[in-house]
Amino acid sequence: MCKDSNGFTLIEFLVSIVILMVGLLGLLQTVNVAIQHNMQNQYRNEATMLADREIATEIAKGYDAVQTTASSSFAAKSYDSGFALKNYSTLRSGTSYNNSKEVNYRITWRYKGVKYEHNISSVISKTNQ
């Protein structure tokens, strides 16, 4: 065998494959983290829209029809990709003051075993007409 061979030996080839695989696995983990953060943000956006819709419904009722008693419900909402459903829990509470009522909504959901929540509140005042 000639000592001036310009090719790779088997060991050099295997070492280069290991280095390449470490880099590719790091890249795949980056994609996994990005997908997880995107899903968390998507669930948070849906919870925010659900809370906004609920509080707007309460405000539209008018002062006399707004209830300040606590109640809870569950809402199943599919996200835009259409391949799964997510359950959100809605808890309404409130407080009455002299000429005002405060309404609070707490939207909770779970993602990968972690509980998240979004809170929103509004004050509705009685108008003297």
C-alpha cells in the first residue's frame, strides 16, 4: 500500500460522522423547543381571546343584568391548525360596590402537565339617566 494516499481512513470517516450527528441532533432540539414555545403562545392567545369575549359579553348585558356571583364552566376550543381540541376552564367572580360592579374572569388550561392561567377584569358603572 502506498504511503501517499489522499483518502480518508475509516476512523476519520467515523469521527466526522459522529461530529455531524451531534450537530444535527442540536438542530433538531432547537426545532423542538421552537415548536413548544409556539404552542404555548398559541394557547395563551386563545385564552386571551376567550377571556376578552366573555368580558365583552358581560359588559354588553348592561349594569343591572351583570351578576357578581361566582360561576365556572369549561370551554373546548380548537386551534387554527384544526387537528386537536384544547380545554379551557373559565371561572367568573365579581364584587359589587356603590354604583359599580367588578367582574373578574380567570381562564386556566394545561399544556404538557403545567397549569397556565390568564386573568381579566372590568368595572361596570351605573349611569344616572
